[in-house]
Amino acid sequence: MAQKTDIEIARAADKLPIREIGARLGIGEADLLPYGHDKAKISQPFIDGLKGRPDGKLILVTAINPTPAGEGKTTTTVGLGDAINRIGRRAAVCIREASLGPNFGMKGGAAGGGYAQIVPMEEMNLHFTGDFHAITSAHNLLAAMIDNHVYWGNDLEIDTRRIVWRRVMDMNDRALRQITASLGGVMNGFPREAGFDITVASEVMAILCLATDLNDLQKRLGDMIVAYRRDKTPVFARDLGADGAMTVLLRDAMQPNLVQTLENNPAFVHGGPFANIAHGCNSVIATTTALKLADFVVTEAGFGADLGAEKFFDIKCRKAGLHPDAVVLVATIRALKMNGGTAKDALGTPDPEAVARGCANLGRHLSNLKGFGVPVVVAINHFAGDSEAEIAAVTDYVHEHGAEAVLCRHWAEGGKGAEALAEKVVALAESGASAFAPLYEDEMGLFDKIDTIARRIYHADQAIADAKIRDQLHAWEAQGYGHLPVCMAKTQYSFTTDPTLRGAPTGHDVPVREVRLSAGAGFVVAICGEIMTMPGLPSRPAAEKIRLSEAGHVEGLF
Amino acid sequence: MAQKTDIEIARAADKLPIREIGARLGIGEADLLPYGHDKAKISQPFIDGLKGRPDGKLILVTAINPTPAGEGKTTTTVGLGDAINRIGRRAAVCIREASLGPNFGMKGGAAGGGYAQIVPMEEMNLHFTGDFHAITSAHNLLAAMIDNHVYWGNDLEIDTRRIVWRRVMDMNDRALRQITASLGGVMNGFPREAGFDITVASEVMAILCLATDLNDLQKRLGDMIVAYRRDKTPVFARDLGADGAMTVLLRDAMQPNLVQTLENNPAFVHGGPFANIAHGCNSVIATTTALKLADFVVTEAGFGADLGAEKFFDIKCRKAGLHPDAVVLVATIRALKMNGGTAKDALGTPDPEAVARGCANLGRHLSNLKGFGVPVVVAINHFAGDSEAEIAAVTDYVHEHGAEAVLCRHWAEGGKGAEALAEKVVALAESGASAFAPLYEDEMGLFDKIDTIARRIYHADQAIADAKIRDQLHAWEAQGYGHLPVCMAKTQYSFTTDPTLRGAPTGHDVPVREVRLSAGAGFVVAICGEIMTMPGLPSRPAAEKIRLSEAGHVEGLF
């Protein structure tokens, strides 16, 4: 019998009505706002009523540096959540939402894979509950209000050359990266250079994911810097009176979305900040809500542990007061082989030595994670072609480095395939061994924070930056932004800023090309390398193959 | 006691769960896809299962030419629907959705007013069920695919100066009306002039409102002309392979939305094509579905009867095979006074003679409507300051012109205030008196169709157009588009193309400035005067006052 595809498995899912998933969490019908019969949002009054309840244990799933071979971080997150439920403990999964635009370029990213998926898959890769559309609207309302303010007399004295608030669209549209706007004469305003980013890159997205409630959301939206005057003083979204209307547009989007795994366990899918120029993990409100409703919350962070876990700890956990209890570091034999120098087309051949070489990447992540004070277990996400010798190479390596590696088969077997991992994770999380502390103190200088991440996490010799960049960081410190954490933007494929350097390179510097202040989200972005904030479509976009089947199913999206 | 505001009345509504509204229509829970507890979409399988059922009676609510005094067309549509239910007949209301963007400019348009409203009002003026966001996404996917096609080699030989497919955003953003796109070098494409319209002006919106099902939707999307080659041959959306993916994005948006009136009667709120450059009435699928589920369906068309009713008859009814059974022509004493020459600040003073003069506008609409073969009743939408003598002036005038005028107090009293109108409308609709026929035959030449509307509906001497425009119309006839109806785009404030000429002017010509082919929607747009397809925000946009109250209510939107 042929192996079923992800979408075939997802369509055959025996979904429960979302009402029942909610009821199991104690969410009454009035507090569960349905979107169809398999998606829902959780009402704010219900969330408010959870205050005072104890929190469950928080488990982060992260990974080695990604390669084209695939690691299966989301798959492991889902499989582990199901497995914890299978061993009799109540677990919920928290992941980020998918961006619509990129699905029409390359084949869409599903929510997990094999028998470890979240459903409904089609809707989650399309409009879902409309959160990203709300963010697009709120973001672009502010943009329209800026140009409108200038049009009607510019009382705020905005320097139109220094408007830093771009527009957004949830679409891969390179033609909008750089435009000249307000052409066509007096009625259309003052021509100026402008451009669009993809919606997930919006600071509004980052704010929605970090805000604790609607009041906090509105305050942060007001704090956003949208432009500068000739004298370089900032103009805030609040100065334009946009924060209230933006909050109204985001009211529903702020509520966490509830869906389910293939094994009918609760999954919170909410928010999706760009892992490149933002912190890249699901919303604080979803995570904190899930922690009140489950004994174990399994969540993930974007990219490899150098980027994703570091930001999860230093931005999300720091700001939201979260205390992770255990970390799962996901690796695959195939990805370790690529980190060990194997080419993609040679991955089918067993090569325990390449695996052993690639373990250097795993080992460095392992020691980095331990540096945050959180106990770590390695999950080997099993692929059909993995050899015993290759698996042994990893388990031996991990054991030698003071941790344990567990082989998982959740992709093929669902939660059952990750029960051993679940037992280990539950024990670690309940051991009280976690002594989580972020990497640096709030009080450290901004450049020192960047340098600390470069040295301690990327194992670089140093971070380097022009005087202009250092001056900018000092200026922000003088303006009261020095306490903010930094949000690193660099390639996810390497510890260095060179995406081709796999494994565990040393002897490199981390050059900071540009810094940006996200004053509403509450971090300083340090851009190290080329960061694209508006993707393009490939020569044969997936959209050309996407259509509805006779049965009304979506074809070509997955 | 102070009169309550619309929003206060709407918030105090004793809403039924939408499930119950659906159940009364025979829609089972599986076929009613909820969005929260007070909004839902109706599943396609349920709609498919209605085939073969008899249709209810179709009632169109239209109005005299709009003035700043207000006419209350939607209010009358809702009040009449409730009143028909009150007199023991099953009625449903069908109206168009609200556009989000303009609500942040001027105060938002609610769905009706006073005690004749559709709820939930806040959601209906914000994201509602996401239909407009889906249209924005589908429209902009096609735009991205056009520029992407050119970027990767332009196999279709698109002349980039002749790309007619603009982008859309549901926002009043004048800065985007005219832009130069694809700036910034090789990676961003070939610079060209481009621009944005507001989402409701998208041909995709018109198509969604005219398509009978998803197959028809996809065919029409494929038929859209997006660009021309150097040799002037058209490039279709189908040529880019965009029609399938656009259909996928619109799958849920195609399903009609069900909400309720303040009196808990079913209301279908679906689609919202720009009444200026499209046909301006709610979706065919909502209307035809409602006709299977109710004995009487009360619907409305945009602007005054010269634009709205004409397009309803000649485009929507013609294309969907609908046979309206009665028309309600709404007028207010205040609006008739303005049509009779009274200035807005003098509307408070009774002036039966001004009312009598303004009746010329009413009379012309009355005779126009009779020309379509559908029986008409006039509804006088009562305002507090109306005098007996003024009301008598209207009823006498209407009686002399062979129809009946009914005074309605649904704004103050809900359905109860429109029972007399309901009795009259039900009797007319059931009389079998309707012998509906559109104004012109499909076979008539395109310019003759425009000229016919100008003479017969606008009472102009003629339509006039340059040779260039006539040549374009002939060219489309030669390409097989001659059978299409025409969609007039002109000011809604006058029978002429001069918005200041109220009443019933004569001796004017109708100059056609431009013609556009909407090959997917299936009409030729004749633009007579300035038509703005992307509005701007005012100097003090409503957005500055919009915010969430402590109680979580939206303030400042209404």
C-alpha cells in the first residue's frame, strides 16, 4: 500500500467538533467563538477568568540548523503533544499560523506532517480565522493615515523622506518592494519613495504576538515609530491617533485560535511573526492561555536553536515572564549528514561518519541551550532510510555530551511513536531542574547584547559594526530604549552569517549591517546579512497548479 | 427619554443564536458554518439541495436620487422584511456587505437604522466573515502573477504599458492611486506605472456577486482581461493560470452570510460590488438561496433608481434569470424638499410646495420603473419633523400618477411601523401583475444600449461619445462581447451627469468619457463623469476617534 500524503491523512482525519475540544478544556459554548465547526477563538472574558490558576509546564521544541533535508520541528511538536496525552497527561500544542502569500509560490507548509499534524490543514494554509488579514488592515490603515496627515497640512512636520512605516500585503509580490507613491497630481498627495513588506514582517504582527491583552496591544501600537522629523525626533503611531482604530481592527485577531491534532488533542495556532526580523514564535496570549488549561504545553520557535530558541528565551520568555521547564532539540539523521558535509542527492546512502561529523552542530546547540539553564533532550525524528549505525552515532554523541537522545516515529505512527520522548520530557519538566535565565540582563548596553549573542550563541570572535550603527544604538539608549532585548536577523542555515557554513564553524565575526528599532514590539533588530522582507514568486508559482477538485478539495496547495 | 442611537439600539438587540435563525430556515447545523454565534455561512451542499424548490416573491427596494438629507433605503428594506414577517408571511432580507476602508474616513454606514437594523452591526462594519479580505487576496494574487510572469521572461508577450489589472486594498488610501512599481533594480522587476483601487471596485467583487456557483466563478475569473499585447490582443487571467488559485481563495467567500434583523428575522448579507463602476447589488447566490427559503425576499440596489434599479434589472435580473414581483420606491419628505430646491439647513421648516416640486424626481423614477413592467409602491420613510401637509402633497402626487404611497414608521417602530407597506407589497407581489422585461435586448449594439438608457431612464436627448470610444465598442462587438449589458457609471445625485441638477431635468446629453470591458463579470462599463475608484481620507479621519471602550465596545465607528 502506498504511503499516504500529508493532505490525504489530514482529509481522512476523524475530527471532533471544535466545541468538544473546547469543552474538554472547560471552555463553555458562549466563550468558544466558532469559525466553522473545526476552528474557534477563545473569548477574552474566559481568558480573564483564568487568572490565579496554576500554570502547566512549558516545553520548547527547537532544532539544529535547518537544511534542505528537513528536521520536522513542527511534526515533533505535534507528535510530542499527542504522546504526552497518550501517556495520560493533559498536553496542548502551541504553534504559529501560516502566511498565505508564500503558499502560492512554493508548495505550502502544512502544520506538521505524516500522522503528527494539526487540522484543518487547508484552512490553516489559507485565510484561517482572518488574523493576518486583520493585521494587514491595521498596518495599512496606519500607512494611509500617515500620508493623509501629510496631505492635509503635515501638522506633525513629518519629514517624508524619513517615513519608516511601509505598507504590507500577505502576498509574494516583488513588484511592490520599492515604489514611488502619491503620483498623479495634487489630489493624490506628495510623491515619495515607499514600499511593501509581507504581512508577517509587520511590527503589528510582532506586537500582537507579544501583547498580553488588548490594553497592552493598544499601548504598544501607539509606541510604534512611524517617521522622523527633520530634527530626527520620532513621530509615533499615537501622534496620528491611529492606535485606537488599529486596536479595534485587531480585537478578534488578538483572541487565540483553537484547533486540534489528528489525535483530537487541543492545538493553539496563533500569530506568526517573521522569524527573520522578529522573534518568530506563536503569541504570548495563546501560550499563557494554554498554560492555564493544560498540564504540559509544547511549543516551538522558528528556525534553528541559535535564532529561534535564543529569541524565544531572550524576547518572548523574558517579556512574558515565562519559565520554560524543558527543551527538545530535534535532529534528523539526514540533516546531520548534511551538516557533516553530505550533498543532498547522497542522503540516501548510510554514512555514520558524516553523521558523527554533523553532530558538531547538534552539540553546539546542546551546550548553548544548557546555558539558558533549561534541561534538554534530543529527539531523533526518524526517517525510513536511517540506519542503525547512524542512529547509534547520534545517541552515543549525545550521551557523551551529557544528555539523552530518543528515537521518535511520530511521523509514521502518530503520538504512539513519541511515547518514549514524552516520558523523558515529562520527567525532565517535572524534575524541577530548570533554572531558566536569559542570556543577558536588561541593563547591558545594546551593542554588548548583540556581541554577547554573537560570542556565546554563534561562537563568533565578536560582533562588528560601523561607528554609524554604534552611534545609532547609543542614541536609542539615550532615548530610553537601552533596556530592550535585541532581535537578531541573520541566516538560519549557519551559526555564522554565511549560509553555506554548516556544522560548528569558528573564527568568524558577525557584522551588523543595520539596526532597526521596533519600539512597539519592544526590541532592537540587528540585521546581519541580506534579509528579504517581501519575497517573490518562482518562475512556475504553485498558484498555477492550485485549484478546487470536483469534490471541492483544494488541490496543489500541499 | 433621549432617543437611542443606532449603535445603542443594535447593542441592546435580543439576538437569537444564528443556529436558531438557520434552523427556522431548515438549515441543519452541519450546513450552517458559524462565525461566532451571530454570523454564519450557508454550505454549498445545502444550497445545491435546494434546486427544484419553488421560488418566493422578489421585492426590490429602490429610491429617488440620493441627497444629503437621507432616504433610508436599507432601513426600509429591513423594516419591510420585518413587517412582512409580522403579518404572518415568511420574509428574508438581502443586502450588500459594507466596505471596511471607508468606515475609517467618514462615520461608518450601519446596516439600516433606528429599529430597522441588521445585527451584529460592529462586525458587519469591520471584518465580518472575511469575504472582502478574500477578494483582496485573490485580486492581488493575480496582480503578483502578472508581474512575476513578466519578470521570468514574459512568454505571453504582455505589453507592460497595457497591463489593465491594478491592485486593490480595502482602505481609503489616495497615495496608492498612482504609483511606479518594480523599482530598485534587477531583482524587483521591470519598473512600470501601476496603482490601487479600493477592493469593492475589483472585477473579482462583481464576479463573486454575479456567479451562480464555484464553477461559474472560476470560468468568469479566467475570462477576465488583465493586459494587452503590442498587437492589442487580450491576455486573460486564464492565460496566467491564476483562475484555479483565485477560486480556492474565494471558496468560502462565495457562500452567503446569514445574520438577523433586530426582530430576529433572517438577513442575507453578501457581496458588495461598487455601485459606481459595477452593478451595486448583493450576490446572486444569496438572492437565489433566499428565494428558495422564504416566501418573500426583500432586497435593494445601490444609489437611486436611475442607477441602482436599472442595473439590478438589466444586469443582475437579466443574467441570473430573476423575475422581480414588485418594487418599493423610497422617498423622504426631506429628500423631496431638497429635490424641490430647499437648502439643507432649511429642511426643518415645513414647505409643502417644495415637496410638491421635488415630486418631479419621484414621478420620473415611478414612470421609469413601470417601464420595466414591475408594479411599484412608494414608501414615505417618516422623519419626526414631517408635516401632514407635506405628506399629503406626496400621497396626492403619487395617487395622481397611478400608484400608491404608504407612510412608514419602521425607523421609530420597527416592523410594526411598516405593516401597511407590507400588506400593500404582498398584495402587489401576489397579484401576478409583474411582467418584468429588461430595458433592451442582448442583441442591441453596445452604444445603442448606452443611448437607450440615457434617453429612456435619464431622459436625456442622447448619449454622446468620441469616435475613439465608438470604435472601441465596435471592436468589442467584433470580438464577441456585443451581447453584454452595459453598466453605467455616473453621478448618483442627478438624472444628468451634473451632480447639482436635482429634480427632473431635461435637455441634457450624456457624454461617455471612457468605456471599460469587464469580460469576466460580463458587462461593459460606460463612464460618464468623474469616477473615483480609490477614495481618500478626510482631514480628520473617523479613525482618530475609533477605539475600544472599557467594556470592549467599538466607539466612534458609527
